[in-house]
Amino acid sequence: MNPSRLTPLAIGATVALALSACGDDEPSVAASAATSAAEAGGGDVARYCDLTAELDDKGEAVFADLPQDAPADEVQRAEQQLLAEVSPSFDELIEVAPDAIADDVPILLDGIRARATTGEDPNQEASSAAEERILAFEEENCP
């Protein structure tokens, strides 16, 4: 499994989100998300995982040639391109998101939209925390 399913959407769609995410989130956040993943409840885990894999592939394709130290304007152009390609899938992603991450998915997607539009995520801290919980869920539940 690719450990960052949504991240290429988030770093396919938000290279800067992962690059600028501080490493100071508490480790218990990921552990708590993985624990609650077992109690995913509602949503459609299989479809969620399939959809994030599709979005991941698109993100990797868009960002394949972009160097890690690319200027912000190049990153934003790539984010805009990816957003144009994948945003139609966002509603379904929110709809099928398992209960364990249902609140986090819209937060991360809002951050992706904001970064692609303005180059900034006004809720970077919340987006980073949501991304960490999502990645923990996906590591536990998505093949």
C-alpha cells in the first residue's frame, strides 16, 4: 500500500501541505485514528480506498516532474491542474468517507482547494492534523 493515499491528492493536490506540515503533531493522533479505524462504522471503506487510489494516481502523474524545491508558483499551477482534474470526485469522497475520518476529509479537501486557489491554506494546522488521521486510517484499512 502506498502510505499516503490521499496525500498525492493532498500532495498531488497539495505538495506544499505535506512539505510545510510541521512534525510536531503528537504521535497519539495517528494512533488514535488507527484505533478508531477499526470502528469505521458508516461510509464505504472499499469505495473510499478505491477512490483515493485513483486520486493518488492522478496526483502522482501531475506532480511527477515537479521537483521538491519547485517555486511556489509552479506548485500552485500543478495544484490548480490537479484540482481541475479531480475536484469532481470530492463530493463522492466525502460521501463515502468512513465515520472514523468523515469529519477530516472535508477539512483536508478545503485546504487543497484553498492552496490551489490562493496558494495558502488558512487552516494549515487543522488540515495537517486531518491529513495525519486520514493517513493513519488508510494505512490500517486500505490495501
